[in-house]
Amino acid sequence: MTRAPLALKIAALGGLAFLHVPLLFILLYCFTTEEKSYAFPPPGLTLRWFAVAWGRADIWAAVGLSLKVALIATALALVLGTLAAGALARARFFGREPVSLLLVLPIALPGVVTGIALRQAFGLMEIPFSFWTIVLGHATFCIVVVYNNAVARLRRLSPSLIEASMDLGADAFQTFRLVVLPNIGTALLAGGMLAFALSFDEVIVTTFTAGQQSTLPIWMLSELIRPRQRPVTNVVAVLVIAVTFLPILAAYYLTRAGEAVAGSGK
């Protein structure tokens, strides 16, 4: 087995450090006794800021709003993304490729562009900014995540399994429930978890669609300009890291576990 060159190992370690060392600083400054600036090394260590964050109602309101938005946006994405994947995975019709492109475009475009487009669309339709405008904004890119996972798995599923189910007398719903869904279930679950993580910490599109409401990332952004209790923002950032990391990790292992699809080799 050929070993990687030393320079490549150093470059890989450097890249990992560049990505992850800042996360360690976020964790470190959760415990600092200094509340107005980020002095290194911290002048002292304390657990005070965790108690302060626990007792602030504005943090809990932002957490609750972010969780509700993420859950509903993920549910919408699972339904619409799966339906879109089912329609485009094997069907052949005029305009199929442009439709596929339009489906993935919201996540390919910069968030600022998507946010401005949604804001103008809501304005033209005279839709007031509310909880549901945030959900719709998040659903635009959550659908893409679910669609990409589902369509990849459906294309690997053997058509003979569906044909056999129909030949044995199953209707379309029974075939989907008993044949298709068990084979794409892990892909949908992984896509849903990724969509939840993306929605929970989304800030750019939310800025254009939230109006006066404050999700957790918007709350964090507003807190950064305040001169006092800055470590509270770090405590909340650790919460965001935990809430988004766990679904992403689970999605990674689910995707690996679901690599074998029934009939994919036939």
C-alpha cells in the first residue's frame, strides 16, 4: 500500500486545523470571565454564562422559532422532494433536464440572490412577512437536499422490482409502501436530517424573509454588535454546533449504510 507523501499529510492536517481550530476557540470563550472582549488567553474560567444563557427568554424564543421552522421546512421538503424525485428519476419527457436544473437552482445560487428574489415575490403578492415566509424560504433549498438524495437512490433501484410488484397485483400505493420506500428510506432520512441542519442555522435567506422575527442565527448576528455578555453568544453557538452536527453525522452513516439497494446490481 502506497503511503501518502509527507507534504500531503501536512497539507491535510493544515486544512483540518484551519476548519476546526476556530470551533475550539468558540468553546473556549464560553468559559471566559471577560464579558466585553475576547482576550487570549482568557483571564479566568467560569460556568456563569451557561446559567445566563439558560435564563434569557429571548434565547429560548429564538431557539423555539428555529426548531419549528426547521421541522416544518424539513417536512415540506421530504414530501415535495420525494415526489419530484419520483417524477424525474426514470421518466423521459421534453424539458426534463431544464426542470431538473430548476429544482437544484435554489441551492446553487448565492443565498443573497435567493433571499432578494423571495422578498420581491412576497412583496408583489402582498404576502406579509411571518413565520410562514421563513418556512417557505427555507423549504426552497431543503427540497433540493432531499431531492438529490432521493433521485440518486431511485436511479439505482432496479425497475424489475416495481414491475414484479405490479405483476403480483399490488397497486401503485402498495408498491411504493412495500417496495420503493424500504429501499429509499435511509436516503430520505439522511436528506431530511441534512435539510433540518441547513434550515436550523440558515441566516442569509432568513434575513430577507423574517421581517421582525428573530431565529437563532439572526439573534446571534444581532448579539455580536453588543458590547456586553459576549460569551453568551458563544454558548449559543455551541448549541447550534451540537444541533447541526448530530444530524449531519447521522446522515453520513445512514448514507453509508444504505449503499446496497435491492436489485441495483441486476
